[in-house]
Amino acid sequence: MDKLWQQWAVEHGAELDEAGVLHVGDEPAQREAIFAGVGFAPLTEWALIRFQGEDALAFLQGQLSSDLRLVTPKHSQYSTYSSAKGRMQANFLIWQYQGAYYLMLANELAETLHKRLSMFIMRAKVKAELVSDEWTLIGLIGQAAEARAHAHFANVPSEPHQVVVADDGVLLRLPSGALLWAQEGSSKAVADGLLEVAPLIGSLPWRLLDIRAGIPWLGKATSEEFVAQMANMELIGAVSFKKGCYPGQEIVARTQYLGKLKRRLYRVATTEGVTSGAQLISPSMGDQAIGMVVNVAQVNEGNWEALAVVQSNCWESGVFVKEHPHLALQQMNLPYSLESDSALQ
């Protein structure tokens, strides 16, 4: 988050905690605003890595699970990076701007992933930089906020992963809503304009939109815990089975073509707050862990929703949080089928 935006947010009553999460006063009221479809949220938990140079496409194509040839100035994409054992270390949203590729990921993973990917550049003509301080990410909720964004962009994207680019920013449409990346120097003016038509909302209430869209995000607690398909990555367009090799590709391909996948990502409800990385158990499996919570958001007093990777055959006997064995998870609908070959492309 650039300094101008941070200063603007503080002046308007926001507080940035040690984890980089921006809080804006009354969260119940902000959740109500989200349900009403009005507001804008500074999303401070994310970082950006920029890859540029004539070999950038070839380099990323050999490291990430998606087909980067499909990323254009008009189309974004989800992707993942895995260890040689096929375990995801991070997942990304990727778009192209002024010839460079921008990878959005959880801020707490950004420095490690930047160093990791930079190790393999070697003699390739690629430059990888952490550029989070040059940009501000803003989540837009509702027609009023999107209409105000129209002042900075030729049009507002209507289809998932459609991208509209301006000289000083990028506007993307995702399953969870519209995202606006504003460059340093223009973010304050954008925020002033948005505040005229919509309330300011903190980072935490926005999480619910990704959860309801079935879009998981890895953090430190969940990095290297899942093969891509366990987190439904192939269902949201983050995995290509037609491209060449990349780290973990053999494991990902074997998981896809040999036998039925035992674990999947589910949207769940709970009556108590749980933490990302919390292990799950089931009476049918004793004390053996049968899954893990990935992301959590509060809905209202006494109700939370989450995305959790769960061993599918355990639902009948019940799924519980290991640290709170009385706390059962209730399965909820996702906006895509777990059996489909593709979902949110």
C-alpha cells in the first residue's frame, strides 16, 4: 500500500495493525454494507511482484501452474507455485500492465516467494521486483463505487477476469467483485471520489466475498499443505494440463489422472471463529487430521464462514475443529461444481 493512501486511510479513521490488516471502526456495520452491495475496501493484506523483461513470459511459464500465454492486457488469471513435491507454496492473481506481469499474493508470503523465484532467473532477461509500495488495491462493492471508477477508466469490466487498463491503474473483474489497482500518486484522488458515493470498509469484511466465490488464498499457516487440486485450483483456471513442465507438475498431473481426489476445498459455516491453518478431524478417522481451514470471515454475531480442505468421505460422520472438538463445520454451497473440468475461467 503506497504511503499517500495509507495517510489518507488514517485521516479517515482507519488503523493498520501489525499484521498489515486495515481496520475501519464498526465491522458489523461494514458487513451490512457488503450485504447491501455498497462500499469500497482498501485491501492491505496483499503484495505485488512485478516481472518484466523479454524473457518474463517464458520464465513464468516454466515456474507457475497456469498457461501464462492466456494473460493479456485484457485478461487476468489465477495461478500457483509449488514445490518439487507438488505442494503449493503460494497462489496468485496475475495480470499484465505496460508489458510487465504483476503477481498478487498474500503479503506474508511475498518476500519468500520473491527470493525463491529470483533464484531461478539466472541468465534470463527478467527482472523481479517487489512493488507493493507503488500501488494500492481497492475492492469495489456495488454499482455506485464501480460507476465512480468509470471516471478513471474507459469502461467497467463485466466478465470474470476481464481487465481494463488506464495510464495510472488497472481495473479487474473477478468472481468476488471488482478490484482496482491505483498507482502511487493517483490513489488519494481515487479514494476521495469513492468516498463521495460509498462507505469506507476494512480488509476483514471483504474476505467474505472471496470465501463465497470459492477463491482460497494461501498464507504462512497453509503454505505447502495442499496439492493444487485439493484447493480447487484447476476449477478456477489456475492449472493448465496442456502446457509444459513446471515445479511439481508431475504430481499435479498424476493427481488429476490417477484415481479420485480424496480431499477438496469446501465452503463451510461455523458458530465460532476459527483460525487459518486449524486442523480438522472426524469421528470416522479418530485423531487423524482430515483437513485444514484455509480462510475465515465473520458473517454476523455468532456466525462465520470459511473455506476448508476436507477429506470428502468424512462429511457423513461429521467434520470438527481439532482444537475445539465440539465445533462442527456445516457444508455450504459453492458457486461451481466440484466435478466440473473448469469453473471460473
